[in-house]
Amino acid sequence: MDTDRKAGQDEAGSVVNLSTESGQAQTGYFVNSAMPCVALIAKGVRFPEGPWVRFAESNVLPWLAEQLVIDLFPALKGRRLIFAVLLSEFDMKEFEAGAYRAR
């Protein structure tokens, strides 16, 4: 397992930690069920605090990612989700400052 990781999954599908100082290795969709939040996080952008699990590649359409996350994480069904697109450090700072709200 890569030690530069802060939140995601290892080869066995277990949640692992990713370092918030290092950037994401690949762009993809991640979920944090504690917030609850779904985020498209770009390659090289650091992760927000908390446990993040990758559930889809970046080429998945946003509406499909929204459906997919509910299918994969049934506990999120009926909960108000935050949807974020974090493509830069500026986006990350806005997210951490509370610019994104549940819809």
C-alpha cells in the first residue's frame, strides 16, 4: 500500500488513509459518508479531512455518480448529500471554508 494515501481503498477494498499533504494519484469520485459528501477530486489535489472512499472513475457522468453512490452506499439513501468538485487548491479552500452545502 502506498504510504502517501489518506483516504480511499486498498486492493482488497478496505478503507485506507491518504495523506492530506499529498495530492490524489488519479482524478475520481470519492464519498465521505460521515459528512455525507460526494466529491470529484482531481489528480494532485489534497484530500479534505476524514475518511474518503473512491467509488468511481472520473469519466463517469455526474448524474450517474449520484445514482451509483446511493446504490453502493445504501445508508446514504434519503440523506441530504453535499456534492463538490475539487479541481484545485482554491476549490479545496472554498470547500473547507463551508462554501458547499447539502442539496
